[in-house]
Amino acid sequence: VGVVFEGLMMNGLVSILYLFYFLLSVILGQTFDNWAQDNNFLFWFAGELIGAYLVAALVEELCKYYGFRFVEHPDLIFLTGLDRSAEQAKTAGGVNAYKFDSQLVSEFSRSTDVESISLKSSRSKNSRMSRLREDEEYDEPELRTVRQQAAAITTGMISVAVGLACAENFMYVFFLGGSRGNSGAIWQELMILLFRSIFPVHALAAAMQSISMIKKFVEEPQGHIGVGRIILPAVMLHGTFDAILLSITTYIETKYDQFYENGGQDGDALPFNAMIVNIVAWASIIGLMSFSFAWYMVQNRRQTKRLALIEVRGTVNEKPTALVFA
């Protein structure tokens, strides 16, 4: 799904770019064409930044967010409301809010059938009311602390992110690498896999998302925290990570283009200082990952203290009213 959306967004952005280029060429004439050819590096660089933030980072972080929201697991049942009794669910919105509550669905189906034939048995009505009272009486309370619920959210989000990262690495290395049996290309693909593995940007981005997810569903279940606020820190990390790699690649390819235009040959010296490029790349990536990890640790420590205070005070007893994709 992510690959399809990334392809659609990239093609859409390229189409819009060509449309603006055509309009400016018609309006400004040859002057704009000459200026664009002389400054093609700026367009290339801007395109890489847009691709890093708006295409790769935004789409993939949304995939992780909604992928987590689709997860059904006993440790995350408090997010869906499926652990409520039928009477509690009816009070919170009924079958419209809890479409997968078996008791509500079965009751809704029976009531619809009865209305269609204009019959209603008092015996079945009393039986249903008795069952609802029993459900309410024996409804099991949430036994886990809010910190344990928060840990379940973080673990679930990181698990989804690791699965996405595994699929993405597999695709990049074995499908987009194009080794075709070439030993040198295979070695390059393995180095790409190693580089992508030692910097777990997807897992860290998911952990950063979990801070606001916990705040939305555990700290402030009645609050209004939207998806944009949840994914923003992760998009900034992911987009900057990709932007660094794409910018360095753009710089190297531009230097090679200038090198060959000036009559350079393959056997000549490199048109750039490889040591400086590598130092800049590694320092930028390590600095970004270190800053992001420090941000997460600070936010996580503050949030843990708030959750512990909630447990002591017992001020948050309400659960989320529904699983709403917002």
C-alpha cells in the first residue's frame, strides 16, 4: 500500500512540476529555459527534499500509524472498547460506535428481524435484559496499570514499524538493487542492508509516535489529539534521515555530471573528496539519530512520571469511547 501511494504521489508531484515549468516557459520564454538549465541542481535538490518529507516520510509514517490502529491483540483491547459490556457500549454510542461488539450486533440483528414482522416476544426481551444485567455485573475491570497499557502501545507500534522496515529493506536490496548476479553489485546491496539496519529509523520513529498515542488514549482519553500531531515528530525524523541521504546522492551525481561534461574519464580521480563526503554523511546521520533518541528518552521519562502520578491519584478511570480514525 505504501509503495503504491508513494508512486502516485511522486507521479502527481512530477506532473505538477512539469505543468508549472511549461507555464513559466510560455510566459517568460527562452530566458527562463536558460536559467533553469543553469540552475538544475536547485530543482533537483528541492525535488529530493519534497520526495523525502512529503512522499517517503509522510506516507510511511501514516502506514505505520494506521497499521497499528488495525492491530487486534489482547494487550491492546482497551483501545477498541471490545472489553466493555453491552450495556456500557450502548451508553457510549451503541452499535454505531462499536460495530464489532458481538453482543450489540446480535441484539441489533434480532431487533431488526422482530420489527420487520411486527412481533416482539416479552420472554426474549426479559432474557436479553437479564443477560445485559449479568454482563454489567460480571464485567471484568482493567487489571493493568496505565504504565503497562502505555508499554503495550509502544511495543505494538514498534512491532508494526519493524515489520514495515523488514519489508522495505527486502524490497530495496533484492528488487530495486538490480545485482543480476554481479558480485560487486551484490556486495553493494549487502552494504546498503547493513547501513539501513544499524540505524533503526523506523523503530525510533514509531517510538516517537507512541508518545502522543499514549497521551491520546491513556493520559487524555477525552482529549482531541489528531493524527497530524501524533506523526509530526516521526515525519521530521524520517524525512530528515532520507533528505540527508538523498542530498548526498544528489551532490555526488551532480559532481559526476559536471566531471563528464568537462571531458573527464572513468580512470581519472574522483570529482569530489570522498573522505569529506563520508564524514559529513556519517556525522549527520549519527547526530540526527542521537538527537531523536535523546528527545524520545526525555519525553518518555516525563510521560512515565505523569502516568505514575495518575496511578497514585487514580484520576483517569475512563477508557476511550471508540476507535475513531482521527
